[in-house]
Amino acid sequence: MTRNASPTDAQPLDRWLQGSSALGRLLSHSQQLLDLNRRLTLWLAEPWAASVRIADLQGETLIVFCDTAAALTRFRYRIPETMIWLRKDCSLPLTRIEAKVRPKPQLEAK
């Protein structure tokens, strides 16, 4: 005997999120950023690469945050080749990379 599912029945969160167009777009965007961050860290292959993270992709502009000024300086030297790599290997139609110092938030120990 089967019963009809009610709105209060448990469902996997990703199924629920994908059912909503706004939440589905948000989930898709965040998954794209996660994938790009993983790929960027591997591609940079530098000790400071873990200090660089993609914060957002807004149209043709990629927003990148670096934990320190030193990482930002090193990343800025790599922006031209990073742009080429992102266009070619990641198929992103970028015209600009905006890079800023934004340290990762520190979690308070309790």
C-alpha cells in the first residue's frame, strides 16, 4: 500500500533546492565556484595557492580574494595567464579578474 507524499515528508535537500528556480540557480552557482576553486588551486601549483580563492563570478568578471597581500601580489603577476587558462580550459568568457585582500574569517574556539 502506498500513500501520497505530503509536503512535510522528508526529501533529499538537493532535490528540494533544484525544484526551486532561484535556489536551484544559487546551488548551481555555488557548485561552479567550488569546482573553479579546486581547479584553480591545482593549476596555480604554488605554495601560496591555498591563500587564493574565487569569491564570485559576475558576468564576465571573476572576483578573487587572497588571504594576504603577499599572495595577492604573486597572484597579480599570474592574472594574464590565469585569464587565458580560464577562457580556454574552463570555457569562461572573462574580460576581467578583480583581485583583493580578504583574509578568511577566523573561527572562534569555544
